[in-house]
Amino acid sequence: MEDSKASVMEAKKNIVVMGAGYGGITAALRLARLFRLHPEYQIHLIDRNPYHTLKTQLHEAAVRKTEISIPIDRIIQRQNIIFHLGEATRIDSIGHIVRMGDRSLSFNYLVIALGSQANFYNIPGLQESSFPLQTLRDAQQIYDSISQLCAYAATEPNEERRRDTLRFVIGGGGLSGVEFAAELADHVAQCTRNYQVNPHEVEIIIIESGSRVVPKMDESFAMRIHKKLLERGIKIITGTKIDSRTPDTVVLSSGEVLRTRTVIWTGGIRIQELVKESGMKTGQLGRIIVDEFLQVEGNLFVYAIGDNALALNPYTKEPVPAAAQFALQQGRLVANNIYATIFGGVRRPYRPKVLGEVVSLGRHLAIGWLALPLSKKITFVGFLGSLLKTAIQERHIFLLRKESRKWITY
């Protein structure tokens, strides 16, 4: 029975998507939709987890234990998608094979959407004694640790040790670091009330190597975020790097030593080693070099999207940031281009669209803007900003339902 099933699978033409993040799950659903009348093609999706993580909400899960995962089987139910739970261990782009341990899967077309990992930049002790914020498991570990520290501080009689316990250092003042810090400020305020801890003994510190927080955003926008963070009691140290980390200290490039039991590292990403070992050409941060159609350079049958792709903005000639809104756009485009290639349609080049940006500064506070026609924009601050953030998150769920034609609640 297994042999006959395998032979049927081999007889079909396989389109394989590696990774069920924002770009990967979107690409798989769009492909299934486009090829629904072509049973000779089979869509495959590979991921190490049986769920799709709403990664832009990791900071919420790390502090409030918000549910931010959707089971993949519910998303792809009744779709022409075979899901493979496992971790890809090798990509043979020449032989058109993806290996997962002792299993292998041939492909006619491949979409690489594996996402990224935390980059600790070989800083001594950092990987061993800090928490990254890249996966659902990371968020769960951070939540458990913070809860335990709050409870411990309530019974610690020594003030200096209490302060060390309640000093939280965030390495990296980009979007993830800022959103986590603000969310944490809400949480520790609740924590101090619940455990009757002096709120003045809590300290949240952002360490940013650049000259300002959220350095990739417009400077005036970043300054407004900086001001709001200070109003929330969050300390910001810019122009400074973390030089080393021990289980209870952080040494800064300025020479200052901070005593802390908690470092959350959001200071950079790197691409999976699997990509480097595949032989494909890579560029900045190990991202795969792709052409204007998001095809891997030198391979007509392999595409890369999201964090894995070094996609250039044709207008600025700069790399497109690793952000959810761009991964979603790329997932849809690649699916359309694969379909066009097979059936003689017109492929479309990638033209990134910045729909807007929203930075969450706590449960009911956010700053954001939305793009309007004629290169104009509208800005939202405060509660309206948080409503915009919620609307953007809900839009992703809506688009998943639209692609899968599945309108029930996940």
C-alpha cells in the first residue's frame, strides 16, 4: 500500500513550499487555489511545527500568553496540500530534491520560505544566557521566566537582589525590541500590584547600537516612539552595544555593567544554515540572491521569499526589509509566477508596496500610519493606533480564509 501511494505521489508534478510562516503559508494556499483544476500538480508544505505562528504578535505571547498560533491542518483542510511535519536537512537544487532526515521529496518547483533565526553575533555568553524572541517556544519560555521572577521578587528580603531580579534588559531597539519593552511595561505594572512589589524597583532598559530606536523607520516617527517609551518609564541607551553576557550581568561597550537575570535578545537575525549549505548564491545576512521575479539566481525552478530572499526594491535599490507585509506580498506573487510559467502566462516582477507601519506600545496604545493615494499618509496615535494594529492582524486571518475559501473561525 505504501509503495503504491509513493508511486502515485512521484507520478504527480510536485510544487514544494518550505516553511509555513507568513510568506510560505500564503504561497501554499495561493498555489492550491490556482492549481485546483490541475490535479496533475500536487502542492506540498514542509514545516517543523504543526502550526502557523502569528510572528508579529510574539511580544504579546511572551508577556500575556496570548494565543498566536493556528493549526496548519485547519488552514489547509480540503485543500490540495500535503503537509510534511519535519525539518528539512538538505536542499539539492540541481537534483530537485528536498531531504528531511531519512525522507526525501522531489520537486518540479520549490519555494524557500524558511524564515530566520536569532543572530547573536558571537557575543560572549549571549546565546547561553539570554532569550531570543523568534519562535512560539521562545515566547513561552520568556513568559514562564518573567512570571517566576515576579513571584520570587515578592519574597526576596534584600532590596539589591530584588532590583537585580526586576531589571529587564532588551538587546536591540528595533520593532521587536520596542514592542516587547512596551508590552513588558504593562505586564510588570500588573505584576507589582498582584505581588505587592514596589513598582519603583522595576527597571526596563533597551540597548540599541544605533543612534535611535526603530532605526529603519522615518526619524520623526522614531522620535515619537522614543518619547512614548520614556513616558512609560522605559530607559533607552543608544549608540551602545552589548559586549558580553554572564548569567547575572551585561557588559556594555561603554564599560557600564548592568546586573540582571533577564536579557531578551532582539538585536538581529541570520538565515538558516541549510540555505548556506545548499550552494545557492547568498548576499547580505546570508539571504538568497533573487531576480526581479524572486527566482533564485541561476535556477529557474527555485524561488525564495521573506527573510530568505535578498529582494531589491527597484526604486531605492535597497534590500526589502524582513517584514510580514512584504513576505505576504511575495508569497502571492511567487505562486502567480509559477502558475504563469507553467501555463504560458505573463510573470510579474516584484514591486514592494509599503501599506503602512504600526508599532504597538502596550495593550491599548500604538503609533502607526497607513498609506493613502497620491503618496500621502494618515497617522494614528494612542487607542486609534491600537485599533489599527488589531485591524492589520485580523486582515492576515481574513486573507488566509480568503485564499483557502474557508470562512469559519480558525
